[in-house]
Amino acid sequence: MNISFNWLKEFLVFDASPQEVGDILTRLGLEVEEMKHIQRFNHKVVVGKVMTSEKHPNADKLQLTTVDTGTQVLSIICGAPNCREGLLVAVAKPGVQLGDFTVDSRKIRGIQSNGILLSEKELNITDNHEGILELGTEYSLGQSLENLVENEDTIFNLEVTVNRPDALSHLGIARELAAYFRKKVKLPDVSVEEIDRPASDRITVELVNPEQGPRYVARMVEGAEVSPSPLKMRSRLHSLGQRPINNIVDITNYVQFELGHPLHAFDYHLVKDGKIIVRLAEEGEKFTTLDSQERKLKSSDLLIADPEKGIALAGVMGGENSEVQDDTTDILIEAAYFDPVTVRKTSKRLGLSTESSRRFERGADPNMAPIAAARCARLIHETGGGVILKGHVDAYHENIIEKKVRVRPSRCQHVLGISVNADITEDTLNALNIQTSRLEEDLIEATIPTFRPDLTREIDLIEEVARIVGYDNVPTAGESRVQLNFPDSPIEELLESTRATLTSIGYREVLSYGMVSGKDQQMFNNECNTFIIERPINPDMDVYRSSLLPNLLRIAEHNLNHGQSEIRIFEVGQAGGRGWLNEDEGQRIHLAIVSICNIFPESYDYTAKPYDFYSLKGDIKAIIQGMSLDSSGDFSYDEIDNLQYGISLRDVENPHICYYKAGLLDKHIAENFGIDKQVFVAEFDLELLIRNDKREIVLPGASGKFKDFSRYPAVERDLAFIVPAQIASGYIEELISESADNVLLESIILFDLYTGKPLQDGERSLAYRLTFRANDRTLTDEEISPQIENIVKAVSKLEGVSLRA
């Protein structure tokens, strides 16, 4: 939001410099991102009149003119196409300084020229340089332009947060400064001279959908002339980044920047029967906005219409079929209040953000509408003449009343950590135009003005006190009585430990967009069901990702193509929709890893060992242990979806719940992503591991904390079983774990698998190394032997299983 320093001084009397005002606004929470000094080149520039104008004998595009400046007549050569007799112009005489350029007398094509006729750009009033500045008949010969337009100004570029729509105007910023300086704001003159004929004779307003358009104020000006705006208005609009058009359009923009309320001006004769209808658009209804773009509307879009057609997209942009033209004489002024959510949805869906929509979608002041309409009518009368019809038409469905919020000074003092009594609280709120009444010694009722929709709770008013009293007066966290340190949530703890684990074993974290290519998502998993982005910023970002892996594969492809041979990357981020890992369409935090590398790089004494499936299992085990989980649970080795082979972990009671999937990516899918190497991938649904209500990790085997190392030696025992081929090793390991004392049994490792003679067909030998250890003593054979006997009995009960050794 751009704010003019000079304009602020019309609302408020203060002595602070622009730099001081910038510092004050930043302390008030309205961060000044940039301060731009503007210098206009109007010093000693005067109004002159072109008495004669004839073609230069030695140049086709130049004219010889005589210009009367009120005190002397000058001969000046001019090349502007609009130079003509009788025109009032801006004249710079010899010796006048225009920025770094000094005007002098010189010969042009053999003829002396004694000055310059200036354009708006040369004066630094606007960017218009198509011709010299044309002044109206209200100016007099010899009049200094320093009296017509400000010589210099400072523009503040403010970062206004979305909850402060009141700060999107000079009036709003002036209110903030007034609260700081404890002064009163002077409002612009909104008085109007009206004729006896009421506006209701020519205008009617109907609210068909009052929930979306609660208030519509209309005023009428007849017989106005469309012309250029006054120099001061044009220069101010230009300094704020707005292109001047004509007095009618410029005034609606000027009042918007001044009072913060968007306005629109219609050519009255292009509005059928002078009837305004505020209604929702028909589904698929087509409407052409002022930018000449035909737009297809939805039934959720609010439209301003007459009995035959739509004439404006409410709160966003007017229509091409009712805009003010050069020959327009009768003006219908719109000053309305529209539902913020309705305007926001329309603006975002159409990708059409305007100064008007920025204010309406944040929450305009419904009670400013009649004031802004009167101010607009007054300025149109001043600049374009005509007459203002009496009163205005005000269609108001239901009065939006001021809210009441109660605040306790004691609570304010407790939160801020400074001495704030009831008198200070009331005085501060009153300075912000928030009226108060003392209900009890420690209870104040505040009446919130409608231009502050962000104030709804006691804590909001406490923040207002802090802003005005000064954040620099609030003690630091070490001195405050408010607890500012809170423990991390379970998911934050999980993410922190996961990142630390992966980086410690050689992975690098990457970040990618949540909006991705739908083709990539389908190519990775053709059964995914993604959320569609209705208006993607580009065709390759048309869906919301259901899996993190397609993006990681594209990143891997990019790095491989740029000479990187060792790829070990991971990403933590949100995914939504039904995808490779999820069977529902919830949005949760995922972890994904991609490995295309060697376990050990090649050296002089050994060859490189490529990353393989067992390396992936080791990484998954490290991730699980890094999450403070004792074990990874039981997992399946079945071939999964788009993997050549892999593992997954599902919930025992609810098999549709999958904690993670991992394995070697299908060769054809890897090739579709431009990768001709083996690609190992894994993806976790991290939020399935968290039960937020109990602040705990829920995957079986979760310890919730790290364990200390035992100082005592381990005891190892080897057991080998003859097992039918159809019995999985994981099932044997589960029986061993259940049969032994889990406090003493530290690990189970399958170290040998044998098939062949003397075993029968369909049999295999599985050998396990069992490690026992205690934290407080050295274990004895008397303690280990019963454990081994229990294990052998439990495993031998399986059909076809026997102890081999």
C-alpha cells in the first residue's frame, strides 16, 4: 500500500519528518518497506498562452510559437503534436532548472528558441509524454505551477497485513498517527450542494441476494463534463502507482485511496431504466469486464446488473458495457458493501486482483459507503460541473452494528508485563476511535467501530494497547510473566528426529512444490486420485501431489543429467488425495527418500559396491530407530504396486492403513522419468505414527525415548531350524521374540539360509543368532538356558519345523 506524506498532513497536523513518520508506522505494526522521495520539476514554471503557432520553415514536425507568460512574450519552438493557438501551457523560461537540466536560449534549425513548453512527464507529474500539458481555462497567465501541484513528496510503501483493511487508505493511516500523537483526525469535506429533485426519481436498487451484497448506496450527478483531472489529483494518483484516465474515473480512485472505500461510476444512460439489481450470476453467464476480457461466471459470483444485463462484477471490476465515455454527462455513483468471502472467491478464481477487490475481500467499512459517495459527488461537481440530485438511494438489508468486546485491564497488564491500569487502557482505546464504558473497576466494554473488523476478542484489544503504548516498552521474554516456551508437538519431534537421522546417514533434504504435474503423478501410480488445481499457475502444476516421490524422481533426473552420480535425497512435506500410500483422501505429512548411488565409492583397493535392497532396509531401520522406535514391526516382502520388489508395513488390525512402502522402483517407471539406473524409493505416512490427543507415537514398538547403552557383555546363542519353504522367516522371528524375555533379548539376526542335500525338497534351514544382554548385570547360563528352551518349544510346535542344531 502506497501512502503520500503530503496527503497525510491534510488529515492531521504534526511536525514529524517523513523519516520519523516511517519509524512510527513501523513501530505501530505497519511495516514501511520503502520510502521514495518524489521531486516534481515545477519550480519557477509558469502558465503561458500560445498566441501564435506556425510551421517551422526548416523542419516538418516543429512549430514556431509565441507564448504570453503574463509578463513577457517569448518565441519558443515546440515539437508537440497538440501545440496550437489559444492553448494554456506550462512554460519553463531560460534559466529554469528541470532536474539535472537547465533551460537555455538556443537556435533550433536556425531559429532562436527562448524556453520550453513542457509535458507532464517533463514536469514529473505523470508518465504522459505524448504532448505538452494542456491547462484548463481556470488557470491564469503567469500563475506559478508550484501553487497548482506539490513540488515534492515522500511515498511510504507499507506492508499491510490481511487483517487490517482499515490501513489501506490515507484516512486509516492518519487514524493510526492520530492515536500515536493523541490528536484528532480532520475528515475531508463531504458536504454537497444538491438540487431539489431526489436521486430516487432516477435510481432504484434491488438486493436479490442480500447475504452476498448487504448494502448498496447510489448517488446521481447530472450534466457533468468528462475532462482531465486537476494537476494535483493526477500527480497524486501517479505517485501512488495509479494511471490517471479522466476526472470521473480518477475521482473514484482518489476517494478510494483517501477514505479506503471502493467506488464505481456508471454512465447512467447505459443502465437500463436506472435500475440496479444486486444478484448472483447465472451458472456459465458471460460478462465482459473493463479490461475487454470476456469471463465465464459461476453461480457463486455476485453481479451488479440492470433488468437486461450484467454491468459490473461486484467488488472486483466494472463492465465494458456501462463505463464512462468522453461524451458521458450523467453519472451514477456506486458505493456498496459486499461480502468479503464472495469477493475473495471470485477474485481468486478469475485471477483478477484489483485495488477494489483487495479492500472488499479483507472487509470494507459498511458505514463508509454513504460518506464516500457524497465525497465522490462533491469532487465530480468541482471538476466537471453538473448538479447533484438530492440524497442517495440506500438499499440496506440489515444494519451491520458495532460489536461490543469486554477487556480487563488486569489481564492486559498480566499479558504485557507492564503497568496498565483502567485509565490507560481506556485512553489508549479511545485514541483509536474505540469508544469505551467502565462496567466495573476491572472491566471495560469497548464498542468496536465497523472499520475495524479484526477486533473480535479481548486479546485483540490488548494487542492494540501494546501497539500504541509501544512494543519497545513491553519487557523481553525473560522478564515477562507469560510462558513463551512450549514443548514441541509430537509431529514436530518426529520430524526433527527424522531429519537428523537421514542427514547423519548421508541423505540431503530437498524442497519441492506441493502443486505438481498430474502426468507425473499418474505415471508413478496410475491409480492415484489427486486434487485438481482449477487455475494452475502453469500446465505442469495442475494437481496437488498425492505422493512426494514423483517430484523427487524429477529432481534425481535433473541431477543425473548434470553429472551427479551419487543421489541420496529426501523430502518431508504434505500430500493429499488418494495415492500410492493412502487409500483415503486425507492430507497428511509424508516422508519420501530416493537412492541412486554406491554404498562405498570405488577406491584403489576395492571396487564400488552399489546401493541395493538390503541397503534400503538398513536405511529404513535407521529411520525407525531415529524415531525412537524399538523395531520396525512386521513387514511384508510381497511385490507392491509399481515396485519390482519391496516391503511394506501395515496395521495388523486395519490392513488398509499403511505406514510405509519401500523397494526397487519398476524399471519402466524409472525410464519414464528419464532414469536408466536402479532407483530405490520409500515413502512414510508420518502422521499415522502420531496420536495427537495422547501426545505419543502409536506404531507398535515405540519406546518414546532413547535407551542407554549397557556396560555389560552380551551372550550369543545360535539356533538353526529346518523349516518348510512356505513359512516366512519373519514369522519365525516373531515366535522367537514372543517366547523370550524381551527385556533380555536384544536382537535376532538371520545369518544363514541353506537348501539342498541332505534336506528334502521344499525344506530349508534357517539359522538365527540371538543376542541377550542385561543393563544391570552379566547374564549367566542359568538365565539364558530357560530362554532357549522356551524358544525351541514354541518354534517346534509349527507343523514341519524341527530343531537342526
